[in-house]
Amino acid sequence: MKYTTLPGTDIKVSKICLGTMTIGNQNTEAEGFDQMDLALDRGVNFFDTAELYPVPAEATTQGETERIMGNWFKKTGNRSKVILASKAAGPGPYTAHIRDKVSFNKANLVEAVEKSLNRLQTDYIDLYQLHWPERITNYFGKRGYTHDPNDPWVENFEEILHNLNELIKAGKIRQIGLSNENPWAIMKYMELARKGLPKMITLQNTYSLLTRHFEVGTAEVCLRENVGLLAYSPLAFGRLTGKYRNGNNPPKARFTLFPNFAARYNGKQAIEATELYYQIAKKHNLSLTQMSLAFVNMQPFVTSNIIGATSVEQLEENIGSINISLSKDILKEIESVQSQLPNPAP
């Protein structure tokens, strides 16, 4: 395994992070235990979860992922070996079951943290993230920003940082980060950090061979402001494993189970680009999975690559991508596809 540190800290994290959103739905508790055992054994010391998980978000399963992780910590005694990240849900129709009037005000954040700590059976969370913004903006598969002058949101970045700072001072969380956020808000938070408030040190956004929008403007912000990308969906919900090639829909695969989530990766150009990437990987004796993950691993703005799996076999292959180095020829061929079909998935 390769390691780095969370930006501006001495917290050592693996370049591969275990994503856990399948645990509690697609994966049972026993399977989740097996995944966490394997990940730790392979040197992965960075686990990411959220109060929302598992996905899809449902009232009957909300918090199950954290609960299962907490049971694993209790059974194994491995809490001190793991850098633990979790997230507070933002407002939306799919979070109304979590709290009344979901927001990032003080009462909501305190409740969210306390419930997560209870489920996780721990006294602290190493990295606490805002899962998505409160305001109306473009995230979760929407490319362009359309301004809504009737958005009722009132700018509250300073209030949010004060609320999070109280949780830091109380020892409930150690560091803070963002998720599904855009350059404007990142810079707003950076301005406040320069005035003495806590700094958002990481950004968890989607990044893969099919979705490289991050490079357009956000990459420069993160590199200049020392904010690390925690890349999620590096395999485009499995599209970049190649298992959906030629119209295949394996029975237990995510696209098959949750077709609404698959829409952003099911477009004609996304399928065409995937086939071109598959041929590059095949030409160089690599699996499409490992080439896709290796590409993400090597980006200078990536602090850690969040990988998920529904089987230990998949997880083994995904973790193994850390040992793959892409040659200049492979990278040139990848850029040729990107030029031909730029960012085919929103």
C-alpha cells in the first residue's frame, strides 16, 4: 500500500480508501466484516461512510452501514488502526427521513455527529464531511449550473464553520471536509479559514475516466489551496469494470438493481468511451478495472481513491490497482479518448 497524509495534518492515510455504501444493503453484516478485514490486512487504513448509508437512501436502512462498522470495531478492536471518515447529510427529498428540516445548523450537526458516534461505537470521527451543499447547485450528475433566484438558502458558511469548530473543540471530530462541492463555495470556506476558522481539508467529488470535470476548475483550487480530493465512483458505478459491455446486466450488479443511479453512465458516449478504454487496457494486458483505478491513483490532486465492492474478490482487485503504474503510452492513448469523447458522463 502507498500512503499520504490528509492535507495540512500529520494524519497518515492509505491512497486507497474503503467506501462502504453497499454494506447494509447489497452486503450483509458478515460480508461487510469480510471487506473491512481484507482492506485492513492489505494496508487500507482509511474507511469512508455516511449517516445516509447504505445507498439507496431509505428510512428502513438509514444508518445501517455505520452500525455494522461499529459492530466490527467492537468485535475486532481495530478502531485505533483506522482513519474514519463520515458525512452529515444535506437537505433533499431523500433525506427527510433522517431529521426534520435537514440542514447544517448547530442542532442538526450536533444530532448527526452524536448519532453517528453512537452507531460507530467510537468517541471521535477523524474526518467529518458535509455530504452535499444546502443551496441549489449542480451536483450528483448535473453538468451545468443553472442559477435559481428563488433559492431560499441564505449564505451561512461562517456559521457552519463555527458549528463544526465547536464539535472539534469538544473532541467529537478531528478534521473537516466537503463533498459534492464546487469551486465558489470551496473558496468561500478558504477565505474564512484564513481568518482563523477551521479549514476544509478535503473534497469528496466524483472523478473517473468518464467524469473528469474536476480538472476544469476545481483541480487548480484544490492544488493551490492544499485541499485533497477523495475521489468517489472511480469506476463509474461499475461501468469501468467492463461487466456491462455488450448490453450485459449481471443480476446482482448495481445498474441492474438500481437503474435510476445508472442513468448518468448509460449514455451512448459513456458506453462508447468505456469500450475504447477497454481496448486500451486489453492491448496493454491490464484489466479495465485496474487501469481505471490506477489512472485516478496517480493524479497529483488525489489524496485517496475511494473504492467500493460487493465481493472480496472485487475488493482484492481494486486494492491491487495501487501497484499498477501506467506508462506514457497508455496515458497518451487515454488522453486521445478524452479528446475524442470528453467527459461523457455528467
